[in-house]
Amino acid sequence: MLRARDGDVDKVAVEYVAGAGASMVNIIMTFPLYKVMFRQQMEGLRLRRAMAQLYGEGLTSIFRGLLPPLLQRTMTVSIMFGSYSQYRGALHGLTPGLPRTVQHCVAAFGAGCTEALLTPFERIQVLLQVKESKLQNTYHAVRELQLHGLKEYYRGFSAIVLRNGFSNILFFSLREPIQNILPAPQTELGELCGAFISGAGLGALLSTIFFPLNVVKNRMQASLGGPFWGIREMFKVIWKERGGNWKKLYRGVSLNCTRAFISWGIINSVYDFMHRHLSELDVFKL
């Protein structure tokens, strides 16, 4: 991948801005797919039934709940790229004797933990998309959460930390190696295609690996008030509801895989495009 020379550019700032821009483009383009997949996860519906259900609620409902994921994912992906670069640089300076693989894993997991601080956005998004929800909008959801205290905002936090931390380790470990085995690009369009393929393949793979954890996380966050369920306890409940059937547990994975393929293809290619061009701007020059 094309990169500015070390020392010429504020690399961390570029990482944060490029990550935010890439995520914003992606969310707007793929949000309808996410809503269909979410219904499948929550209710175990087949694809056609989930689509019919949303269509029956009206076309305007498709983008209901867009604001929380737009804010959350824009900041999350920005933090993912930016904090990973920041933590990796800090670890290299503070612990130069530490193996680079360990530095990479710690930085990636640390970035995932930092992303998890934005759990309230994901929490609100889930509450707004539950079929039985009586919440009218984001402001209404925030008011209801405030009645239950700060802890209620972070329901599902443990599942998000595990998902983000380990998926980041795999993403940053495999992203560039996959891109480097592709034919060397001769044009900027070739660069974009290579980045799209690398990101799309990784997105599809990681979303499938962590799909059951996401199902558990969504169920943990779907309730407002009441007892807090741990990951293991909630998994047992869902496993029993789905009749101990892995196929039913993975219901919705095909659409989720498709959405992740498109989403991370867009994110990785837009990120690379923005990273190259932002690095050329005077505002990021040191």
C-alpha cells in the first residue's frame, strides 16, 4: 500500500480521519442490509420473512435508528485505526525489546477495548430496532436509559470487548498480508480494488467467526431494566430457544456475511484512498 514517508506526516491523525470517513460512507450505504439481518438474529426469521416484515412497517422505517450507528460506527472505526496506530507506536517506544507480534496483539486488543467505550451507541441502536420497542427515537431511548442509571448504558459491554479485541487482532494481522499477495496494482483503481478485496474477505470471515457472539450481545442489549445476563448465561438461553441447533443459531449469517463483505470492502478501500490523499495535505504535515 502507498504510504507517506515516516516523519513527514502526522500518521496518527491521518489514521483517525481516514477511518472516520471510510465508516461514514459505509454506514449510509449498508444500513438497510443491517436492519434485515438484525431481525433475523433477534427472531430467528428467514430472509424473505424478515424483509417482508420490514416492508410491511413502511419504507421510512428502514432508516429508523440510523443516527446511533452512524455516530457510533464512525467514531468506532476512527478509534480502531487511530488508537491501534497510537498504541503500537507507544509500545514500540516503551518496550522496544517486546516481540513485534506481542506489541501488535496488545495494540489491537487495546484498540478494541477503547472502541467498547462507545457501547451506549450500540445499546441505543439495539433498543430502537427491537420489534416490540415503544421507543420513538434516539432522544427517547436516552431518556429511558437515564432512568435506569449509567450501568444500563453498558449492558453487553463484556461481549463487545471480546468481539472487538479479538477481531482487531485478526484484522490487523491479516489485512496487509492478504493485500500483498494480490497482483501489484498499476493504477489507483487497482489499489482500490486490492483494498476492497482484502477488506471484504476479512470482513466476511470475521463476521462469520464472531456471529454467535453478536447474537448473544444483541439479546443482552435488547432488554431495558431487569437482571444483567452474562455471556455464558445468555448463550444457554438462546441455545435452548433454538433447540440446540447450530443452524438456527447461525440464522441470518448469510446476510450478515454479505453485509460484512460489502461493508469492510468499502471501509478498507475508502480508508486507503483517504489515507493516501490526506497524507498529501499540508494540514497533516509535521
